[in-house]
Amino acid sequence: MATLPIDLLPRAALSTLRALAARLRYGRPRSLNVIAMESYQDYIRYRERYQNRILARNTLELSLLDGRDHFSIGGFCYPCGKVTDFVVDYRYGTESAGVRIPNWRESLSCECGLNNRLRASIQLFDRCCAPRKTDRIYITEQTTPMYRWLVGRYTQVTGSEYLGDRIPSGAVSNDGVRNESLTHLTFPAAYFDQIISFDVLEHIPDIAKALRECYRCLKPGGNLLLSVPFVASAEHTLVRAIVGEDGVVEHLHTPEYHGDPLSSDGCLCFYHFGWDLLDQLRAVGFTRAQVLVYWSRELGYLGGDQLQLLAAK
């Protein structure tokens, strides 16, 4: 029987073959290897010890690149519990030596609507926070697939968005969105078992106040899981902008805006965080503050060392 070269097969057939290959390879993915670090010095020692492994990962990621604007990589989606194709594109990507590099962290999206960062957040939440179905959970977003996923799994999930002075804090808009400011939460003290906040802190000028509010609203033994723009090579946080006593924003670096699900204007980024964020968490009272470092080809957590933060009250 004659066979076609694989690059001449119809795209639908190629997709089927790749999905079959992914099932054979990733049907039983390895558990996620997470390394918890408590300081910049821990990270330096880790980089020195695993430099060959880190280099191999970088080489592998380069080998996965595709010249097309959109391509897919087979793997296992933890939230879905199944083998799938993660879609990659070059939005928010970079270029190095003439090679386009995707923003892996914000790409590798599953058909469930969750990208690399959010799928990993769910897995880290399950593994490191061990939430019960009836835990009171607060997530600092409400109009996202992540919020909807949590609501479908846990019975006491509260979400919110920052709506400013359009409605009072703690009130719910006509379309069902609760208004909360992370620096002035309306919840009682020691109310939540878990608080999770993904890529929000960098948009808040008064970080210490936001962290104190999270600490106040957590029960003793509760967990705070965070993702933020984190520069692993930086011992200290880069302050990009500040707000003066007159309420005017002063830009210390070129203004940087991130996507806002409620506005096309975007959100101003005040910080690129460094390892001193752990010190700020400890300063407000958290008894444990760690950076969680992870990476997985099988689970689609690419982009070099991936990092999130975990603090316990």
C-alpha cells in the first residue's frame, strides 16, 4: 500500500495522528514536580545544581516551535483529566536572534479555555492547598473561565472584579458581578479557607495593604495562592510606577499595560516582582511564604521555570 509523506497528509488527518500519538505518550502523565523555595539564595543554588537540565528544557522548547501563527502541542490537561492539543500562538511573544518565541505562560490553551498558567494554578491549588469541596474560597476574578471552573467544583466560591466607584464595594452589578477592592475587602475577618489571586497584585499601588487584607480575611491555617509577573533573577522588585499623595500616577519606567477583561484600556502594571515579595508576605504575618517552581512538557507547563507563590496563615 502506498503511503503519503506525513507533511502531505490532510490537516485533519495530521491532527488525528498527533492526538493518537499524544494519547500513547501522555495517557499517564508523570506527577508534577514542584520545588518550593524560600529565598533568592535558594533559587541561585537550584540554578547551579540543575543547569544542564534547564539547558535541555530550553532546547526542547525551541524544537517545538512552528513557523505558523497558530500551532498545537499534544499533552495532558489536568483540569480536564484528558489528553488534548494545547493551542499556541505568538500574542505577547518575543523575538530572539530572528526566532519568534511564544509567551508560553499565557498560551498553550486547552479547549476548556484555560491556558498554561491557569491550568497549572488549578493543579497547584489542589496539590499544595488541599481544598475541601465545602471550603470558603475567594478568587479575585469573576468573569473568567477560571472562576467558572471553581464554581463547578466547589460549593462556596466567591469571585469579584474591581468596578471602582460605579457601585459600592461589596455590591453586585446588574449583570451579577461583585465589586471588591483588594485593599478594602468587605468580608469579615477570618472568613475564607483559601484565597487565590492570579495576576492582580501588580496592578495595585499599595501592595502591603492588599496583602494585609488577604491575611485578615483568611482563617488561621488558610492559604493564599498567587501568580504575578515574577522576575526570578531579581532579588528586589522593580517599581514601574507610583501614586503620589495627590493621586497622580508617576511613571518611573515606560508605562506597561496588561489585558483587562472589563476594559479595552488595559490595566497599568506597577510592579515586576522579585524575591523580596516573600519578605512582604512574612511582614504582614504569613507564617510560610514560598515560591513554587515547576515545569512539565507532558502537562504543557512550558516557558522555562514557571513560578507561583504560596503563603499560609
